[in-house]
Amino acid sequence: MNPLVSLSVMIVIVGGIAAMFILASIYLGPKKRHPIKDTPFECGLPSEGYASGGMHIRFYLMAMLFLIFDVELAFLFPWAVVFRSLGLFGFIEMLVLCDCRHRFFVRLEDRRTGMGLENAPAETSGIALALLKEKFPDGIVDTGFPQGDATAIIKPDYLPLIIDFLKHDPRLQFDVLIDITAVDYLGRKPRFDVVYQLLSLPFNRRLRLKVQIDDGEETLRSLTPWWGSANWLEREVWDMFGIKFVGHPDLRRILMYEEFQGHPLRKDYPIHKRQPRIGPKV
């Protein structure tokens, strides 16, 4: 769907909600004075004004928009008060300014690396797969585009060489490690898939690497020499799946406490397992 169409639909919905609240305040609001309304509040001061007066509808609309949409609307309220004093000219100027602002953000979102309205086409990421098969013909198990994502399954021993090639080759420059996770295929040989998500900022390309390792051989080379962010990501994989990373500077649990027994995201982890209780460390 065209982003401008989505924006127009949102504006119509917001306008409809605002009109509904205005009509509701006119027909359902208090019409006459009430003795309870005239009693002093906690501060000890008598109330001012009449119950029929109430607060202006713009305050209720502002609260409603604040709750439904975003906190940043609170900062637009003083600006809106200033434009209100300008009359119709200020209203039109505000609409033009908001339209320019939304067009800018739509354009900015569209230009973001693989996370905007249109991702990088698959053929651009296919260049990385072709170079990998050319450079490491014995280290690549399989390649493909599941769900349109460039994916390579590689042998564990080739992981450091392939990572160094992907990061430093000027034709690739995969300079961002997005995530490291794992999948447990209980009953399959090999059992685990360790998944690496890489991003090339200069070329707007994404690549997924999978390394398959078997149960009892859960050891891989740590990627901390290439990316500092791999530290916590590898600790999470170790904590949840029990997969060890050789060369990691501080491989310990990150989500569970140290006395926790087992690894909870393994498919054979007993769901009713009782863990040891721990008290405060003095």
C-alpha cells in the first residue's frame, strides 16, 4: 500500500475520533451546578467556576491523542495554541508543515537499510552467496533464498575464515553483526543450527549464515575478535542452548542465574523441572 494512502487513512480516523469526542462532550457534559462539585478539594480551597463550564474540549482531545498515539504530541500542544491564534491561515500553514514532515519521514524510512518500505532486492544479496561459493567451495554446504533472504549453510571449521572474508572484502563489507541465535531440531543430525544475521551498510545487503553442529559437540569459534557485540549474543546462546564458543572472554549466563541447571530453550528441557532456590548474597 502507498504510504501516503496509509497516512491519509490515519488522518481521517483521527479526525473522526476527535469529532466523536467533541459531540459527546456537547451532549453528555454537565449542564448545571452540583453541590458536590462546589465542595473544597484536598487543598482546602473552594472550587472555581461551574460544573457546566468544565475544561475546554481541547484538553480532553489532547489527553485522548496522548494516550492513543505518542508522548511527542504533548510537545506539540503549545505550538498548536500559537497557531490557533492565527486563525485559518495558521491552520492551513500547520497542515502544510505536517504534510512536509510526514513526507520527509516516509522518504527517510524508505531509504533505511533493509528496514523501510522496500528491502534490498534478493539479487544484490545473491552477490555475497556467489562470492562465498567462489572463495570457499569446500566450506559451503548449501545456499538459497528462503522467504527471500540470502542464506548460506557453512561448515563449522570455516566460520572464522568466512566471517573475516565477509567483513573485510571491499566487495562485501558486512560490517554489522545484527544477531546470533540458535534453533534446536531435536531428533535431527546434526541437532543445532547456530544462526548469524549480518548487514552490510555500504551496500544495503543482508546475509544469514547457518552453522550446523551436533549434540555433544556444541563448540564454535567466538566472533568477539570481529564484533564486540558478539559478547552478549554468544552468552545468550550459551545460556539458552548450552552451545559453547571457544575464545569468548567471559562465557557465563546472561538471562538465567548462575545456579540454574540446564538450558531452557532446548527441546528436551523438562517443562516441570524444579530449579534450586537461591537467596540474597551477603
